[in-house]
Amino acid sequence: MRIPEIRDRMHALADEHGIAELHDLAEQTRRRKPIRRAPPRWPRLTENQKAAVRDAFAANPKLGVRELADRFATSIGRISEAIRGFRE
């Protein structure tokens, strides 16, 4: 059984047996919203910057990600996102 199915079964049992506390316990199995603990250190790249990164990488594929990050004043993670096309 998966957690949502267990939660539904707990609600059904709570109704069947009249146990209000079981409803509360079932609701505690819900996933909490993720909390961003720190602001992003590097802003996202614009579409023009992503295109420039892809062009620079295509022109010289042996260029390291660190060199590209230094050239575009961003993190290696943002460079990787631009090259691989993530977060589009």
C-alpha cells in the first residue's frame, strides 16, 4: 500500500469506529510544502544567455564547464542547465 491509500483507509476506519484522533493522524501523513531555506546564489540565465552558452560550447566542446561559468559569470550548475536544456 502507498501512503495515500493508507491515509484513505485510516479515514475510513476513523469514520467506521468514530475515532476523531485517527482522522488527525491520517492528515499528518500528508506531504508538507517544500521550504526554500536559502535564496538562490546565482540568478537564472536569460534565453539569450542560454543561447550564448550553447553557442560557445558548440564552438569549443572541449572547453570545461568551469571556464564557461567564469566566462559568463555564473555557476557551473547554470551552465549545465543551459547546455542540457533543463529548466526551459
